[in-house]
Amino acid sequence: MKAQQRLGRLQDLADALVAVDGKMASITITVSHGKESSLMKVKHAIETASRNARQGEPWNRQKKLHKVIGVLSAPEVTYSKANGWHFHIHHAFLTEESGNPEALGHWFVQRYLRYLGKAGFTADIRSQEVSLIRNPRNYIRYLRKGVGRITNDVWNPQKAPRQGKHLFPFDILQRASGCEEMKKLWREYATVMPGTKSCVITRSIAVRLNIRQDDDCAEIDHGRTAGYLPASIWAALVNRKKTNVVLSLLEDQGAEAWQQVNLVAHAFGAAKVASTDELKGDQRQEHIPINRFEHRPSAAKIAGLALHLKWHLFGKERNGEAIRVALDRERGHAVANGLAFFPPKIRDVLEIYGSDGVGSAASLSA
């Protein structure tokens, strides 16, 4: 998967920076906004001001002064009913050992705010964050979260729909069924965000750190169309909350696999789904139809595979690593066969794993 490959390259970057005693600073920038602010305007204002602040002779002098290796940018967007779209960018400034990325970050924020003002926007300097990163490896794991959305969903399962103040894009998508407000928000997000790059390792960074650059960071045609779905099929996918499954499959396999993705979309869109009126309480979740387009390994299967794998791993974290590898293997099987992957509850896996695979008959046959 391209996303998984990008995650690996980002971790290589962190290792290489540490190896040369390089430094890193975290800079988060945003802009004042309200519920009436459109995502397009907010996004354009921040990206333009940030780009302008990192151009020209003043920036070149700062780069030379602080021995800048490069800049990583990770855009992120959430939504709240009180304040609307909250688009912001997490920057990571990378410098050589003799540089001062924190001082550079403060200089950059001041210049960024000036460019925002020239464009007619305002921002509270207290909402812009600058901090020196003590452990680049740990920070890269945080920064790359936008790239690893699917993995994050697996490792942070929600027992119930998120009820906090901020909704992430796929929270909006999940609520779009039967809610015109959420449908409108999702359409806005789907119109504005495609083509937004995150955590790109440029050629200059790769050369300075002697690592591999991103093979998808140059000459990307963001206007490429993978294919088309009939409105009736898309409406059925929205109503049945399957759009995220289809989009994730397309993200993982790329436009080249459209024929396969199209078949899965039509299967989900046309299949007869049991009426929720026929199911009560928790039975609704337990009786979701399983068909040939889904891969749902049981908790016992994941735990058993993890127990087998852990003896080939080393270190204090080998138990957690074994479960992660087991999940990755099952996910890889699903992706390779064009199946939607539905992992078991991590709590159930841990319960069986903690008992060395010895559980009740009901647990083992689940």
C-alpha cells in the first residue's frame, strides 16, 4: 500500500536525522475562523501564507543560517459545530546539528502572520505553536498520523460514535446517512481536499539524509479519474455506511484497480441488507451479513497467530508487536483479494492472547 510505504519512509527519515545528530522543531499554524468560513477559503489562506513565508531571499538567508535540511508538512482538518472547519498544518523543520530550528520556527510564524494579514485574514499568535522536538522518532510517529488513517482506526477502535467537539472527516462520512448537514459537509470536504499532499519527502531532503525520496511526490495528476459510480449505487453506499470501505480500498490499491473496486462498490450498493427493524440492541452489529467481499478474522484467529509470531520477536514490546503483525497479515490478505477488512475487537484479542489462547469454546469459535 502506498500509505504504508510512506509511513516506512518517514520512519527512515527520523532514523537518518538522529544518525547525523540533526535537530527538529514542530510548528503548527492556523487562522481565525468561524462556522461561516468555507473550508476552501481557510485552506487556501493558510497554505498560501505558509508557502509565501518560505520563499524569497529572507527565507533563503534563514535556511543558510540554520543549515536547514528541509521541511515536512502535514495538513489536518477537523470540524466543530461551534467553529466550523478547523484546517491547520503541522510543519516539521529539520536542520543540521549547528542549526536552531526552534528560533527558525518563531521567525517563520511572524512572517506567516504578516502574509495572512496582507491577504485579509487574522490569527492569534497564541494559536500558533512552536516547540523543539527532543525525540524525532516519536514526533514522526505523531506527524505521520494523517498518512496512516486506516491503521489508526484499527488501533484506536471506537466503542461508540465519537461525541467530542471535533469531528474528523470520516466521522462526518459515517454520520452522512440520513443527515443532510453531514452530507453537505462531506461533499465540501470531498471537493476541496483531494490532491492535498502530506509528509512528502522531497528530493533535497532525501539527498541530504541519504534516504529514498517519495516516488509519488512529483508530477502528480490530481485530476485523474478512477471511474464513475451510478448515483443510485453511491446513495446506497452512503445509506449503508459503506462509502469508507470502498474509498479505503481505492486508496490502498490505486486507480489501476478500479474494475475490482467497482465490483465491490456495486456489490455493497445492490446487496439486500437485513432491515435494522428486525434486529435489536447489540444484535444489529453481530448480525451484519458476511459475504465474499468481506474478510472478518475472529479474535481467536488473530490471537493464535500473534502467539505464534511472538517467539520470533525480541524486546519488551514483542507482545504488542506480535498482535500488530498478525493484524497486518490479515489486512494484507484482504487487500490482496479485494476484500473489505473488518478487524475483531482489540479487547477480545487481548483477552484471548493474555490467556495464551485458552478461552471458552464460545470465544474460540467466534
